Amino acid sequence: MPLSIQVRPLVSIIRHAEENLVKCTLEPLRHRPELEFIEASGESILDGTGMLLLEIGAPPITIADAGRRLILLDGSWKQVAELRACVTGQPIGRSLPPIFSSYPRRNREGLDPVEGLASVEALYFALRLQGHDDPTLLAHYYWRAEFLEKIRVTLSELR
């Protein structure tokens, strides 16, 4: 009888129902067992108590956060409030150090915050700051080399 191993997700990704999967930077990672994809339904769907929730303006994520499950909201910036409403309980807000996205954004309304990253960028950087450096998360990301260089520079400036 084969041994069944269950991997506890490192990350719960709450994806907006209108997210364009063709353009979604996380879609190539759907098969990964350490990532849990949850479709936002407009209702509370995840008790985030004790988990890290990436959000702008929160204290920065550090190695002290290692081992805590991460919640990543995946959608456009105008959908953030709707996605956030899907998380109940008391998640721990965390942010990323200032870094610019390598993804060429084209927002007609100009509503994207300067700190905004492509979802796969935020995922990789947050996990790396927690001590889980897995460059294979960026394997399908077209702008990976440019983004990794930005991370190298950002981390050297933080030291």
C-alpha cells in the first residue's frame, strides 16, 4: 500500500473569481501542494487567526515569522477590500520591504499602489523573507531575472 503524505500548505491564496487566469502569474503554480488556492465567493471563507496576511502598511515580514502560514489575496487592487472580507478571525498583518514590480502594469485608472507587486513576486519575496527561498516559484515568470536582481539590491540595502 503506497504511503500517503499530506503537505500542509505554506500559503493560502484567495483568488478573485474574475481573475484572468491567462494573465495570472500564480496559475502555473496551481499543482504545488504547499499552495492552497481558494476561490473567493463573496463570503467569509478562511479563518486567518494566527496566519500572516500580506497587506500594505503593516509591519514588515521577517525571519521571525518563519513557519507561519501566509495568506495572499490574488486580484486587482480595486478588488482587495472584497478579497479581504473573505478572511475572518485575527490574521497578523505583514508587509514587504519597498520594492518595485518587474511586471509591466497597465492600469488605466492609475490606482495601483507603488508598493504593488505581481502576485508571484509577492509570494516569492514573502516566503524568502520567512526563510523559505524557493526560486522554482518564479520558474514560469517571464520577468524573474529582473525581479531577483531587484530583491538582491533591496536585501543588500536593508542590511
